Amino acid sequence: MRVLLTFAGGLGHFQPLIPLASAVATAGHTVAFAAGPALRQAIEAAGFTAFAVGDGGDEVPERRPLLAPDREREERDLRDGFVRHGAAHRLPLYLGLFGEWRPDVVVCEETDFGSVLAAEKLGLPYANAQVIASGSFVRPAVIGEAIAELRAEHGLSPDPNLAMLHRHLVLSPFPPSFRDPAFPLPHTAFPIRPPVGPRARSESPTVYFTLGTVFNTESGDLFARVLAGLSDLPVDVIATVGRHIDPAEFGEQRPGVRVARYLPQSEVLPRCDLVISHGGSGSVIGALAHGLPTVLLPMGADQPHNAEQCVRLGVGKELHPVTVTPRDVRAAVTEVLADPGYRKAAERVREEMLQLPEPAAAVPLLERLVADELSDPVGRIKNRAAGR
């Protein structure tokens, strides 16, 4: 079986796919990824074949001031950036790649709408892989009109409810309790276990601070304010600022505070007691996978949605990134570390993750998609003719 995984975003959209891809490869199948050119090196470093789709290289991102969170702006960026621009540009490229590489099944990352439409147009079986933990950011009310325009342009039948996103199989590497109750998983969903880490602790309380790999360069002086808030707390601090920001710009730090461009979370989180983050899905689920409570500073994209779910579950406290002061940071960190309820709630979510099936359990489901497709060639031809 030849399996092609595709994703439209950055590292945060690639990393949730790695355990599944590894499981498929371990089962003896051929695996490759398709993504933007800037992600090729990361894909190959993880041990997979990479196909570059679209444009854009490894440009240094511009440092930007911090904007006030605005959900309408973020929804517009999702609709225009990922559908009207991204999917429209990538769809014909995917049609060419799928025809040339000839995958038996395509695993389309949640926001890679061009990949879904290309697979549908060619009559290829496909699965949808979730990368947004809250489940409330990508929804028909936001992207439906733009998707409809693209479907009409490529001769696909109307799909007002966006059944295309969950028609065959949805793979969700997130604890079901974290998903927004107003947006439950579809009946085709199969939750799988994300990487769950050990719970070793350091001798002194340790706080990990990150603003991710995209919003870190759009954060204004937020790094400095948070570090100032942590400066006189009796905790060790590990802060990662991203490869495009020089740690030296934050000046000399007190003993026990380390500021680095990048450190693998798998090495940092096991010895931490609390995570401060922007609320990206990877950062939030990484913290919870280690049973760690969190302080959240959501700036955009899915982050406000994730922060809502953290507060609902009692695993974290939300602060406003624009107005937060060092004193606010100090008070929030002190509260979350002192109140055992936050830790207990985070550990409950971790235990839930441990009960989920391993990613290897999803491999037979992909094999079944291919087998069903091969057993019904007439239906495949009819679906392709109907644009389904």
C-alpha cells in the first residue's frame, strides 16, 4: 500500500502526523509526505520521502508587533489563506502529484483542503487527519463559501455541509474530552493516542515557556514581559524563542533561567511542572500528555479555542497577551503551581490519552479504505463521474 500524507501548514501541522506515518511504515507500507518546500528538510530529517508542493522557501519571517486577538481576523485568514489562496494554488499541483506517484490512499491534514478536493476529484480514498485540538476553528460557517467556490471551479458537486472533511475516515490524535462539546467528532472518527511522555520531575519547580514556531515572531515584547514576571519567582525556567530570534536580545538572565532558540519538547517537558504557551495545539497537548498544567497567552489561529477548552477542563489559566504584565504572569504561575487542582485535572487528561488506541491501530482502517475501493471499481467510476 502506498500512503501519501499531505499538510498545508508548518511544523505544527507536520508533527501530529509523524506517529501515524511511522506506524504505517512499520507495518511495511510505502510512505511519503507532500508539503510546502520549506518543510522538506524537516520531513526528510524525520526519515520520510518528501515532495515539495506549492511555493515559498525558507525565508526569514519578519518580526511583527503583537496584535490584539481577533477571531474574525483569524477566520478570514483561514478562509482566504488556506482555501482561496492555498487550496486553489495547490489543488492542481496535487492532481499532478497524485497521478504521478499513484498513492493507494491519501491522508489529508485537517487544513489541507486542496489535497481533499484533489483526492475526491480523482476518486482516491482519503482520510482526514486532525491537527487542531479544540475542533471548533475549522467549520462550515468559516470556510464553506470559499470551499463551494473551489468545488464549482473544478466541477465537483455541491457539498454545503462539508461532508468531504469526514466522508471516509477521520483520525484524531487528541483526547476526546478536550474537543469543544459544541463540535463533536463525526461518526467516522477514530481517536488515536498522541505521544504520552513520562512524568519525571526536577528537584526544584521548573517552568517551560514557548510561543511556538510561527507566532513567536509576531509577539512584540511578550517574551520580555513573561521573562520579567518569572525573574523573581523561586522556579527554574526553560524558554525557547525560535530559530529566528537571538536569545541574547533578552539580556543576561539570573541563575536557573535558560533561554534557547530550540529544545525538543520531549526532552524538556518530563522535568517540568508547568507550561506557559501561546495555546497552540502542539504545545497544549504536549503539556497535557505529561500531566502538566498550563498558563495560556493565546494570540491567534486556533489558540483562543484551545485556551477555552483548557479553562473548561480546569487544566490552565488564560491571560491576555496584549495587556498582561509581569505581575500578572507572576500571580498566575504562583496560583497554578500552588493549587493541586490544576495538576490533577491535567493528569486526568493524560490518563485519558493513555487509554486511546496506539497509532498502529489506525493502519488496518487505512488498509480497509483501499480494500473497499478496490472491491468496488464500478462505484469508484460513478463517484468520479459525479464529482464525489
